[in-house]
Amino acid sequence: MKFPARYGALLCWLLLFGLGAAWIGRQDYLRQYDAFFQGTSIAQRMLSQKTVQHEAVLATLAALSHPPAPERLYPSLRPSLPQLLGLGQLRDGAWAGSLPPPAGLDAAVAQARAQGRPVTLPVDAARYWLVAPSSWSLLLDARQLLQDGDFPDALANLSLSIGPEPLRLLARQDAGAHGWTLSLQKPLGAASQPFALRSERVLTPASWPWAQWLAWAAASALLVAGAAAWRRGRAEALRQREQARVAAMERLGTLGEMAAGIAHELNQPLTAILAQTRAAERMLDDEDERPAVREALRASAGQARRAADIIARMRALVRPSAPAAREALDPEALANSLRFLREQELARQGVRLAWRNDAPGERPLGDRVALEQILHNLVQNAVDALAGMRAGAAGQGLIELSGAVDGDHYLLSVRDNGPGIAPEALPRLYQPFYTTRAQGMGLGLALCETLAGAMDARIEARNLTPAGACFTVRLPRAGVRP
């Protein structure tokens, strides 16, 4: 995998993982908040039940016509009400109780009678007197309302506001914990004791969904890897189809060049045969043999004309009926297409294919399909030249495709660092059927020259110093008037 593709896959994985991790984090937060909200509601209902129980005790005591003395009643209530610290009543203006009367009792009784319900008389942050209109009073300790084990597990810190300072009912988490803070405040359900219950919990990093994130990281990595493999397979299939298309074009072009060469070579002998046969027909003087000879000569002439017609049809088949349409071409797109088709194959052979654009923004004028075929042929010739170098030669094979401007022309060059072209071969490079390779047909460069000529272009070849060869396609430059 090349670096850009690797970085692209990494970026896709980071984006996919980030979106999934955000969704997982949000779902986990909603789950924990829901558990926190439900736990706080349960704690609020449990504490409300306790405070409503206090009101029920006061209502029961007020309903007794002959209640026992408070100091005798207190021991019997204590086991069922562990939060009860004392009780008492004003009887005929005198206090009777298990503890001394609280300060402000008379005013509290008057307030309770005015409101028609019990009122609270705080002692400190944890204790308070609950005074009923009947003057019955309970001294309660809010710390004993519930034990730590009675609260739901989703809760961390609970406090109850009775006096000036809040009372800490539950402390399962340090006050200095860092993270995402959940906070909720609800009043207790008893009208006489509407103390504010505050619940807090900090979602520290230890409570974050690390396992789910790790699982999603692995799953998203597999997804990206699978997508990258599918994309590489698709690109490879596309590359193979393009290579097959180019190879088919090359075979068709080679067949056309061969047919044109055969037609050129055979047309003159056939024309001579036809002329000589007709001359022989005229020179025959023997009257006895004249009919048979004339018939044979006519048959030969007919066959010769038939062969000439076949050759003419072959030439018409391989010769374009009209010049190919020319357009302004993008050299970057041509180079990218060539590199896409050949780069990996050449890399396996130890050859690097490079592209350099010395004239950005400039465009050659030509036929895209023909120019692609020319470039493929030139690159293939360079590959064959590099393959013919000595096995122990130092350095990597290099083929460089470059674009430049020279006056009214755009130059596309193919350079290699191979052994170069033999001096005796330079004048015959474009001659059909001439080749220096054992398996070559000698039609590739001839075809390239034919295709270039159809675009008003030409191909130039030269050797480089100290080694290598350069083929340059000189094309008209787009935007220049002829």
C-alpha cells in the first residue's frame, strides 16, 4: 500500500471510530444518567415514606383520648423508629416529654395550628423537632432515616437540607473526583418536611465504556481494512481491464500496420503481373493456340484483378476514412492513466515510472486514444531496453515521462536510464519489420509514427549522456493558431 492510500485509510478509520465512539459514549452516558435518575427517585420516595410516617405517628398520638406519658411511650416507639430521639407534649401549658422542651416551642405550635399541619423546628444540620398542631412533638435524627446499604447502587453522594448546612446522607465518591458531573435535586414528599434532597455523581474515566470503545476500534479497523482490500481489488480489476483494452488496441494496430505493409509490398508485383499478362495476350500470333492461350490469360488477369481488389479492401479497412478528431488533452490525466496501468507491474520488475510536468497548465492538441497508444509503446520499449541490461548492473531502472513546451509545440518525452540505442539502429527505427529484439515484430515504432503523423505530430529519438535513450512526441500546442 502506498503512503497516500495508507494515510487515507487511517483517516477513514479515525473518522469512523470517532463517530462510533461518540455514539457509544452518548448511549453509555444516557444509560448511566437513567440509572442515576431512577436511583435518585427511589431514594427520594424512600425518604418521603419515612417523613410521611412521622406525620402518621403525630396524627395517631393526637387521636388518643388518654395517651400514655411521653417518657413511657418513647421506649415503645424507638425500635420501629430508630431516627426518633425524643418526644413530648404541652399539656395545659406544661411540657411533658422524654427530653427538655426545645426553644421556640410555643411559636412552633402556634404556626402549626395556623397552617393546620406539622412544622419543623431545626436543631442542627441533622436533627429537628417536628411539632404538630396538637402540640405533640418528635425529635428526629435524619442520619438514621436510611442506612447506606438501603440506597441504590447507582447513587454516589446524597445530601439533605434541614438546617443552614446540608447534611451528607451518602458519601461513596470523593469530593475531588474529576469527570462528567451528574446532579439532581428533589424535595421530599411530606408537606411538613419538604427538605431538598440533592444527588450528585461524577462519571470518572474509570466508569467510561472502555471495553465497548476497544471492541469498536477493532471492529471499525476490520471494516476499513475490508473496504480498503475491496477497493484495491476493484482497482486491480479495473487496471487489468484497461491493460487488456490497451493490449487489444496494440494488437489491432499491429495487425493494421502489418496489413498495410503487406498491401504495399504485394500491390506492385500484382500490378506487373496484370500488365505482362495483357501484353502477352496482345503478342500472341499463333492462330491454333490463340483461343486456349487467350482463355488462360484472361483467367490469370481475372485472378490478378481479384487479388488487387482484396488488397484494396484490406487497405481501406486499416486506413481511417477521415482524420481523427483532435482536442486539447490534459497531460496530467494521460500520465496518471499510464502510471495507474503500469506502475505496479514495473515496480515488480525493479523499474520506477516517474512523471514531471515542466509546463503546468499547457495542453497538447491530439487524439487521446492514439496518444495513449504511442506512450504505451514507448514505455514498453523502454522496459524492454532496461530488461536487456546486464544482470549485475547497479542502480534501479528508471523511466521518466515529462511534459514541456517548445514554441508552438508541446513535447511529451519518455526517458530511460538503459543502454541507449545503437548508432546503426537510429536511422531504421521507424522502418516496418525492423527490430533489434529476438521476439520483436518491428511494427511498434512504425505504428507510433503512423499515429503521430495522423495528428500532425512527429516522433524524435536520441541517446542521452552518459546512458539512456529519449523518445519525444512533438505535438501542436492547444490555443496556438496554425
